[in-house]
Amino acid sequence: MEFTASQIAGFIEGTIIGDEHALITGVSPIERGENGHLSFISQDRFAAYLDTTECSVLVVSRKLLEDKPYRPTIIAVEDAYQSFQVLMNIYQQMQGRKTGVEEGSRIHDTAVLGEGVYIGAFTYISEKVQVGKDSQIHPQVYIGKNVKIGENCRIDSGVRIYDYTVIGNNCTIHSNSVIGSDGFGFQPSGNGYSKIPQLGNVVIHDDVEIGANCSIDRGTIGSTIIGKGTKIDNLIQIAHNVSIGEHNVIAAQAGIAGSTTIGDWNMIGGQTGVVGHIRIGNQVKVQAQSGVNSNVKDGEVLYGSPAINASDYRRNYIHFRNLTEIEKRITNLENNSKEQSNE
């Protein structure tokens, strides 16, 4: 697709400085700008590229601009980062959506597909499935019986969705994620471990995005719940009967054990482990590689394993690094005290 600077400025209500007819045919990171491409600058540390980039058009935060000429055409906006996101969403929408059912797919007679749905080749849709309008089910997806998928969802290739899963509107599930697999439930007995049947489901609310290669287990009884607007990175395990609230972000390789409840607007760093049957409040920040093993109050910032208040951790870590020297000093003080008492 080709756009002029004036067309782009119209999408984001920007002010053009330079040639409004400048043509762009692609986008580039600012560090690797190319002629005929569009990029953006929203932070002062990238401002030097205003004078050196090969990009033809730049979206720039007004606070970074000086009263001087620039080689590329500038589109001045209040927040270049947010404006560029708007442009990327518009571009994605303009690429168009597929519709219809591709050859090689198998759809049960009782399944109901909404208007404008796309079903890719070699996808299997089981009995009594419901797929909302404009949803895109890509090739080689498995959807179990009685699954409900809302409107305008995207299910990428290789996703497996088990029976009775419920997915809201505007959700994205990336390739090879498994939704609704059995939870890790076993009862020790004299003959080993007996499997506890997993009879619940997974409920995913609106506007959720789930990365590639994630596993979200069904509830043993009841539901595993992912709240509205929550974003889940790649390679994440969420166990049975976990309840995650609204607008959380969870980074890669995190694991959340069974029956834990997580509130709203939390940030959970990569490789974090969360034990089961605890409650994490709202607006909590858990830094990467932390191990959370007890309830967490609203607004806390945690780090370490077991995770403690991040400020306490940093203060104590200074002493930990000097622990050998501190031990020597204490020993010397004790020896001196003994010598003085013997005199």
C-alpha cells in the first residue's frame, strides 16, 4: 500500500512540516530507516535521527521539534508513540480479512458461524460450536464441542480449544496455545497417583490476547477465568481454577498455580512463579524471576524468591553482598571484647 504524508496526517490529526505529497510504501525502525518508509520518534534519546534518518516521513512528538528545517517530512503530534499505534491498527484493518470456509476444513452440522467468519484449511470444528461474526479461525485449529467464540476474534494456526471453553469478543490467541487442557490434579494412593477428573472449563472475557505456546487449564470444578483486557505473553502456564482480573499484563515464562486469584491492573514479570491458593491484589508489580508464595496487598512492588517488598530487597541486598566482610568484623569485635574482659 502507498500513502502520502497528508493522508497519514489525516488519520492522526497531525501537522505537516515539509512535503505533504511525500510518498511512503513501508515502515522502518528509526535506527534502520529507509527511503520511502515511515517511522516515528517519541523520546529524546532518538531525536538525533531527525537529522540523520533516511526515512521519507517521520511522526514526531511536538516537544522534540526545533525551529529549523528537516530533510524528511515531519508529521507533528502530541504523542508520536500513540499516534503510530493508531496508524498500525489502521494499516492492519486495511489489509482486509478473509471470509468463507477453505477446502479441507471439517465443520459439524450443528455448529453456528456468524456473518463474515473465516475458517482456514484443515481446521476442525466440533458439535454445537458458536463462532461470532467477523472472527478469523486460521488453518489447522481444533475447536472442541460446545465452545463459544465471540465476534472479531483471531485464532491463529495450531491453537487447540477444548470443550465448553467460552471466549469473548475481540480476543486473539496466537499459534500453538492450548485452552482448556486438564489441570494438574492427582490424588496420592497406595498404587501411585490417581487422576482427579477435570470437569470445569475456561472463560476468557473480551479484549484478551494470549501469546504463542501458552497453556490455560480448565477448572477442576467451575471455571478458570481470564478477565477483560488482560494480555498474556508467550510460554505461560495458568493452572486450573485460577481467576485473573481485568487489564493485567503477564510476561513470558510465568507460571501461576491452581486456585490463585489475581486482581486488576497488575504487572507480572517474566519467569515469575506464583504458588496456588493465594490472592494477589490490584495494581501490584512483580518483578522478573520472582517467586510469590503468600498473599499480596494492593499496590505492592515485589522482587526475589520468596518475593518481598522490592525496596526492602534492595536495601538488604547491599548487606548480603558484604556479608563475608560483615561476618569478619563481627568476629573481630567479639574477639576484642573477650580479650578486654580477660584483662
